[in-house]
Amino acid sequence: MPQILIKLIEHLQADDAGMPELAALIAKDAAMTSKILTVANSSAYHRNQRAVGLEQSLVSLGTDMIKTLVISESVFQTFNSFPHSASTDLRGFWKSSLTTAVIARDLARQTDYPHAEEAYLAGLLHNVGRLALLAAAPKEYAFNFTARDDEALCAVEQRTLQITHAEAGAWLIERWSLDSFLADSVLYHHEPVTRLEAAHPLIRIVRLAHLLCCHTGQQQAIDEAARLCNLDGDKLELIVNSAARQVEQSADYLSIDLAGADDIVAPAAYAPPLVDPVQQRLSEEVRNIMLVSEMGQTFARQNGEASLLEAITRSARILFDLENAVLLLENPTGHALHGVATGEGQQRLAEFVIPLNQGGPMARAALERTLAYVNRDGQTHSVPEEQLFRILGSDSMVCLPLVANQRCLGVLIGGAPAWQLQLLQKRERFLLSFGTQAAAALETAMSERGHAKRQLAHVAEEYREASRRVVHEVNNPLSIIKNYLSVLDSKLARREPVVGEMSILNEEIDRVGQLINGLADLQPTETSRVTDVTKVVDDVLRLFRATDFVPASVQMVVRMQEEPAEIDGDADLLKQILVNLIKNAVEALAAGGRIEIANRGHVNRERKLYLELVVSDTGPGLPADVLANLFSPVRSGKEGAHHGIGLSIVHSLVKKMQGLITCRSGKTGTTFEILLPAKGSNSQVAGVQTRAMDSA
């Protein structure tokens, strides 16, 4: 809208505005100044040979004529900027607009309406919606632009375009943000007179002016409208008779060619034949399926969750002609909707929260998985809803749930003009299909993000578990080293040789280093070393006995067979296993008892040869609940941060040596039976199978 017209409207609404202010306003617009000078120097106003300046022109024209010229020229500049207006015969349109404007101004003066120029402007603009529809849909509306301006035209417009020219004009004027009833007067200028009894005077004036201009044959409607304005037939006749001369004069001043306008025949509005509703619905469904499918491919091509969210809001705006769109996603607990910043200027959305238990259309859409529509006017809204209206900058909202696999991931909020909600309601199936595609893509993206998080968490947990195991295992050699240091102290005091003790200390320090270095290797490593079980048992017993770790009340017995007891496995791993089991056994015999380590010889298990090693004690036995979860990390009653994982470590070490471990426990004690792969067991079994096949 031209700025001079906006300023002029403000000037018209000011009670104390005078000629100086009006002159200052016009002087700022060169084109408008030129128009004023041209009219003032015309033969109608100027009698001398000498040209007059702006101030003299304003005085000679008078306030009313100046306002008429400024309003008319500004509006016609606006009309001429509409697309397709230059290629269309507008003579009939100009004639109707000017006539309605002149009549509306005279009606305002007759009814003592204080803003006569506002009524003139409303008359000029009352059919601006026809230009808007021509600009928006030139192919569909070209014929009906020249059609008779009656209720039949409005019905055809509603059926073919889903909006009448009255609604389009009102919407356009509303966007100019005028502090006036101008938009309402345009919206209701086809309204039945019986509905306008309590309407604002400007609305009644424009309705009557429209009837006097375009519907002179509808005498009953004219009489009813005149009654609402408290005017009789004689006054109306004078107004109509003087209108023709004023329109001709205004057109001349504004250089608008109206020649032949009265000869233009206005046909009845044309509506194309009705389409078979079944065929139309089928076509719409096919189109929607294709669009939704394309959207699904578009979403799948997005790289990352942020670009996907932006693609969803952008696609929604394009497909459904939304003014703006934002996304609210459910939080992990499903108790609230959180805003998502999907572009510039929407960072505040990241802190926007709507609790689902407090009701409202957004919460209802998420909880009930249904579309919700919200109008700003005529309703009381919550603070979050008012915030969303301001963020979107729209008169109404549509709330689309994003549902995937019966789970609502969030809600897409689209802003639209109030008149557009009816169109969106007709496209509900398309909206829901779009929401399903968007939710499926979003679920995939969130699943991939969750998988990556789970992988990181799994690795972190593995390292934490490995750290706990290392700390637990390091405590064993550290305890042995500590005890040996006390033995060294006493031997050195007695000046006895300590070569053996130093050798053991070096071994245990090396074992601590190996355990710590193993923290970096989470995966079990295969080993092919051969270990003498008897030697490892002797080494472990020597450690415990030399350090006084085993109290005098606990008897330790070893039963080894005479034949070689060799296994395929690492000696250090076996040493860790025995140290853990013996420590547990010693702790179980607080009141004294017996610990036995025995080699029971070879066992064939599932056609594989094992060496059976047994560690038993005569303690009180294990409770049933502990025995049931024996080889899993459990909460221990012992003191210390890393107690309760010893037997789980034993189990993992036995598995690492490709062995088996079982436990028997009762009131007479606890026995751990360990099966470790005998030396060459794999090749021996293979040889037995080969010989069996040869003999067969």
C-alpha cells in the first residue's frame, strides 16, 4: 500500500488535522504533487494565465478535493500494480469503483458519519478482491472478472476458488494493518441487509452504496439498506443523480479513460461443469500419493537429523501453503513437547516446552494422534498458544501429529490465515499421510542416533567393566607385594637372605604391569602356551604361605597326580583364577577350616579332553540366591568398591582359556570344579576322529 495513503488515513482519523499538515504530506510525494498542480491549473479551477504553485493550488482546490485526489490516485496506483491488470479491460471496474466511492462519501455526509473520506476509500476498495483473484488465478478467473457483481458470482467464486472476492479483498486490506473498519465493510458488502442492522455505520454505508451502483433493480434490498441508514428515497435519488457528474469529473482529473464503460455487457458468472466427485477424489488421492512418496524420498536423502527437520518444515510450508511451520518433539519421557530450532530466527524455540498433562490443542494432537485446528480470534488461549501465534505470525494454526508405529514423535505446527483452515480440513488425509512419512523418516534418524549412542555407551561400559576388573585383579598382587615387603623387613632385620622373596616381588610387579596393559585390549586374545598346572599351584601356595595371608586356623591341602598335568593355556591367567578362588575360600573360613586343591586327572567332555582342577573349602556354603547368580557381578557384603566381581572375573578368565567351571555348595562346604583344555587336546581329538574313520 502506498505510504502516502497510510499517512493520509492517519491524517483523516485525527480530529485536529488541518491544511498545513495535509500540504506537508503531499509535498513529500513528487507524483502526487504533480497531480495536484495539474488539476489546480486546469480550466475548472484556474482563470489567470500565470501558473500557480503548490500552496495556491491547495487553497484553490479545497480540503475535500485534495483528499479525494490523493486517495483516488493512491488507490489506482495500487490497483495498477496487481499482476494482469495491465492486460485486462478495467473500464467497467474503474467506473464501478469510482461510482461506489462517490455514493459512499455522499451517504456518509447525509448520515453524519464523521469520516466521509474513509467512506470514499472503502467504496474505492470494495471490489479490490476481484483484482486479487485475477492476480492469483488468472486462468480460472479471467471470465468472471467481467461478470455481474452479484450473489451468483460469489457462489461461483466459492465453488471454484474456495474464496469469494469479498473475502479476498478483506484479507488483503487486513494485511495493511489499518486501524479501521475498512476490511469489514469490504467483507460484508454482499451480506443480506437483514444481518446488518447492528453493524458499524461504515459497513451499512458501503452495502447501500454497492446496491445503488450495481443493483438498481433490487428496490426492496435498496429500501431495506436505506432504512438502516435512516435515509428516504428522495435523498437517495439526489445522491445517485449527482454521482455520475462527480465520477466523470474525478476520472478526468485522474486521467482515467471511462469512454464506453457503460456499453460493456457484464455476463452472468460462469462455473465450469461439476467434476465427477469420485473421479476428482481418485485424482486427488493419486496426486497425494505421488507427492507423499516424493516427500519420503526427499526426507530419506537428508544427511543428519537437523537437515531432516528443516526439510520437513520447508516441505510442509510448500505443500500446504503455510505461512510458517515449527516442530515440537516429545521428550524421552513422553511427558512434554519441546521446540526444535530448525532455522534462523527460531532459536527461542529450543527453550519452548508444552507439558502434555495441561491440555490444549497441541497436547491433544499428540495424545490423541488427531489433527487440531486453532483460531486466534474469539477464543481464550493459554500462554504457550499465544507464544506460538506470535512466533508463527499467523491468525490460525493446524497441529499435525507425527505418528510412527503407534507412537507420536511430536507435532508439526503450521501457521495459516483463518480463511485457509477450511481448505486444510478438506486435505486432512493428505496432511496425515505427510505426517506419517515425516514421522517414519524422523524415527529412522532418531533410531540411527540412538544406535550410535548405544554403541558409544557399550564401549564406555566395556571400559568401565574392564577397569573394575583390572582394579580388582591388581589388588591381589598388590596384597601379595605388601605382605612380602613385611617379610623382607623382618628377614633383613635378621640379616637372612631374601633372593627368593625378591624374585617373587619382581614376578608380582610384572603381573601388575601386565594387568594394567591389558586394559587397552577389550577383546580376548587367543593363547597357545603350554602350562604346567602343578607348578602354578605350587607358586600360588608359596605366595599365600610366605606372606601369612592364610591364618594358622586354615589348613591348605594339595592333591596332585604323578603324571604330567599340562594344559593349553596361559600360566598367568590360571594364577589369577587360583588366587581369586583361594582368597574367597580363606574369607569364607573365618572360624577356621580346610582348603583343598586337587588335580582329578583328565576328563572327556563333548569329545574334547580336559584336565579337571578342583578348589574346595569346608566353609558354611553359599546361599541359594548367591549360587544362582554366582558368576555375574553382584552386590557384595564385603567392604570395598570392587568386591562382588571376583567370581565373574574367574568365570571370564576360564572362558578365555576355553575352559568350563562349575560350583557345588552346601552346608559342608563349597567346591569349584574347573575343566581346562589338556595339552594338545584339539589335535588329539582330531586324531581319534581320523582313526575312527579309517577303521570304518
